[in-house]
Amino acid sequence: MYGNIQLIKTEDGSHTLYVPELGEHYHSIHGAVQESMHIFIDAGFRYLKINSEKINILEIGFGTGLNALLTLMESEENNQEINYTSVEAFPLEEEIYQKINYPMLFQDKNISTSFLKIHKVGWGEFKNITKKFALKKRHKKIEDIILPKNNYDLVYFDAFAPDVQPELWTAEIFIKIATSMKKNGILTTYSAKGKVKRALKASGFAIENIPGPPGKREITRAILK
């Protein structure tokens, strides 16, 4: 767990967290919800063309639980069943996530209950947060984890920046993830750095450079070929 984490209100009114020891924010200061919607929901989940009873999603970096919450909301809206696996090496303490304001930004009173369930659910096994959304959190580093082969339709790669955690943005890690994905599966990430795109290409992905959310010119969508 990182120490002295600070709660910051971003430009769209939603919270991000700042880690002084890393000099990193969990989400964009230009808008946390806005950023996650753009990169992971719009460019990932809504872009995914799949006719399947269940969608299997892998997230690298559970963090504040925002991506999981927004995906849960999509599953409810679209009546889509989702198995969501999230990997997190440094989970937040309850005193921090209890202060995050995401549930207050949405009209549905059930969102607050779902957000707390997402954080409080135990590690290592799938648990239903709603009838349609099952979550399995894995309290490990991605480097140490064993992933099932040919399993995931969609990957949210939301680790801290390549300059901060370079060991997570390598071809070795992306090959591990690619092996766990289905053909034509999609990976989305906020990073558009050249070395990240080269590592993805070396791992069997075709790269799409797409416009980023406010404050970011470009993001990356990668499709497994």
C-alpha cells in the first residue's frame, strides 16, 4: 500500500487519487470519470463486437474501482453478463475508498451499494456484485500471476505510467496477456508512447491510435491478431 495518498477533485467533479512517492495520479486531473469512460468504456467495451452470453474482461490495475463500476453500469444497461477479473498489487484501504465520490455522481441509488461491494468483496474467487456482473479480484503483481489461456475478450490496461512502472509495459507482460486473450480480443490503454506500441506489436497486436480524452492527445487500442 502506498502511503500519504491524497484525494483530488478533477475537472469533471469526480475524484482521483495522488501518490506523492510516485508523483502519479490514479486518473486524469481533467476528469476521472470522463477519462475512464473514453478509454475503457467507449474505446473498449462499447467497441467490442461480440455476440456471446458472457463477456470476459481482464483489468490490470483495479485502483479506485472506477473502471469496474462503469463496466458494471454498462452491464446493467445492456443486460449483458460479464465476468470481470481485476489484478491489483496495492489495494486501497477502506478509509480511502469510502471517501471517493463516484456513487454520488450517478442518479441510481444502487450504485453506492455496488461500489462498496466491489471494494469489499474478497480476493481470489468470482463473486456476483449484481445478477449480471461477477467480479474476481486478484491481490498479486501481474508479473507473478498465471492467467487462463484463450479466455478474455477485452483487457483494460490501467497500470501506472511507463516511466513509473516500466516493468509492466514490456513485451514479456503483453505476451502473457495476449496468450490469455481470444483472437480479435481488444486491449485499451491510456498510453500512446512509442515503446508501449512497439511492445504491443511485438506481442501480436495490431495498433490503432485514437483520439484521447480532454488533456490527452492520443490513446492506444490494440487488437489481437
